[in-house]
Amino acid sequence: MLKRFEETEQVMRRCILLFLSICALPIQGQDWKQFRGSDGSGILGHPALPAKLDMDEHVDWKQALPGRGLSSPIVVGDRVFVSCASGVNQDRLHVRCHAVSDGALMWERQFWATGRTMCHEKTSVAAPTPASDGSRVFVLFSSNDLFCLDLEGRLQWLRGLTADYPNASNSLGMASSPIVIGDTLVVQSENDSESFAVGIDADNGKNRWRMDRPKAANWTSPVVMDDAVSGKKLVILQSSKGVTAVDPASGEIAWNYADGASTIPSSVVAGGILLVPSNGITALRPRSADAEPEQLWRSSRLRPATPSPVVLGEHLYTVNQAGVVTCGSLKDGDRVWQLRLKGPFSGTPVGWGQYLYFVNEKGLLQVVDTETEEGEIVSQIDLGETVLCTPALVDGALFVRSDQHLWKIAE
């Protein structure tokens, strides 16, 4: 009897330890691990922030930042990460980790830039958004300096890509954000001189593959979509020439679309369809390997400006240079309605349910209900500072970085 009691007690202890270990894990549903979220869509599929926002009630906290940046914050578990650049020449690079709960600084790491820090006065060396695989953070700067740190801020490896590719630079500044797929980090560095894309081993920072890219300035970021044949993940590289689908592990090209594309807003994937800022918006459905994808429709009336397109439900949304939001049918690209917001905009909207959250360059956050007949602004709050980033959206909170602060807007 005593032996049976001891065995039962051991089983209970193991169950308790297992339960505690599970509770200690980051809540994956709340992670926002890269530019436009973990899946690159900018949309959450479950309830998030309220639609009716108030400055006094919903600004949970704000924390001062040591330098400027256009990069988006990313969220992993109970931590929010953001990059900054400071100094007269923006050659002091900052990686910061704040607590989601109260914004307290958990750690900061600083590095000197090894590459060129020249950029347009509107942008910043801290323009690319960091990416995470859940246990590490990969931070790229416009200077082509790339850092890998664990969640505690311990440096795992670093690379000065300018040392390997000395002519890879842009006088206006680089902005393409890296993405991590499995154990491969994909970096797109395109300019007028030495353009390339590279797949990097996330464990050690070494190249797995490298390919030449069109020699033209380009600020778009890669996106991920499933291969129509194998079901494996492909990385989509966009440039002025079009888009190229690449196996992220090997660098092998799966297919090409060569009818041109924008060099600022990036593509978005929805339901196996690639929506490319090309001649307005072009909807592509990949077919078999080595075959050009099928063009489903094309609409010049959905042409985006700087913000990338987003898909919410059965509709696609774009923002033009005048700050007008256009809602188009995902089925055929037909325009459904238009709504003028207070612009201009640099960041891409994010959303959930029927709501989209737009933050303009002056820091005005506008919430749009997309299910009304002509779209409707249901609330707005003014942060009063320059905002050029795309926000991060997690359960119950919106994280925005301005030129001076990191903000948490929450219930």
C-alpha cells in the first residue's frame, strides 16, 4: 500500500511540474514575431483591441526611446522588442527589450554600425523590423549590420554584411525587413549597385545560399506562402521586375512573375492567393513548379502608396497617397467603397474582426469599421508624435513606436 502511495505521489508531482512548465511558456497566440505579424498578414484571427478608443482610458504606458526608428515593435511572450539608432550619424545601434505589462526596460544592447549610415532625413538607420523564431531575435539595420540575440539579450552571433558585400548600399537608406522560416533567416538587400538576397543559418549566421537580385533601389520585405504543389513554405521576393518564389532552405527558384511590381509596399498572401502591388494590385495563384502563376484579376483602382495592402475577411484594403482607403473585393478586385482618412501614412494598417487600425505620420490613430456600408471612422486618438512604423497587435494591446516613445494602447 505504501509503495502504491509513493508511486501515485510521484505521478502527481510530475503532472504538477508539467503543468507549471506549460504555464511558464510564452503564449504563442499573442506573439507578433515580425513585420506585419507572425504570418505577415497584419491581421489577428481572434479578439484584440477595442474599437472605441480614448486617450485617457486606453494609453496603458509609454516609454522613452534613445533614438529614432521606423522599425515596428515585435512581441514574443511577455516581451516587446524594438530597434533604434542614435547619434549625429545614427551610427549607435540599439536593441531594446521592454516588459509587455508595464513597459519597464528589461535590457538594452548597443553596437557601433560597421556599414554606411547615410539615409534620407525622413527615414532612419533603424528602419528594418526585427524578426524572431520564438527563442531568438534577429535585428537588421540599414547599415547592413545584423545581430542575433537570445531573449535575455545575450549575443549569439553578428555579421557586418557590408564587409562581405561592400557595394550593397542605398543613399536613401535600406528598409527591407528580414523574416525567419524554420531555421533559415532570409535577408533581402537590393540597391542600385550590389543587390542580393541571402538565406542565413539561424544557428550560426553563415550563408546557406545567396542569389543576385535586380540592381535597383527596393524597400519591400519578403513574405511567406505555401507551395501549391509540395505544400512547403516558399519565400516571395519582390522587386521592380516582379516577384520570385524561392525555397528558403536551398535558395532554389520555384517560379517567377515578371510583369513588374512596386518597390515600396510589399505583397500579402490570403487563402493561397498572392496579392502583388503590380499595375495596381494583381492577384496571382501559383500553379506547378517552374510555371508562371495564374493571374486571377488586376485592378488599377486598388493601387497602394507606401502602406502595404491588407486582407480582412473577403476584402482587400489599400491606402493611396491622398490617405483614401479603398475596399476591394478579394474575389474579382472590384471596388466596394472608399473612405478618406487624415493622412499621410507610412505604416501599414493592422486589424482583427471587422476593424482596421491606421496610424498616420503625425501620430493620429484612426479605427475604421469595415463592415459599414461605406466604411466608418469609429474612434481616434492623437499620440502627438511622428509615427512611421507599422504597429504590432496582440490580444488586447496595440504597440506603436514613435520618434520619441514606445506606446502600448490597451484595454
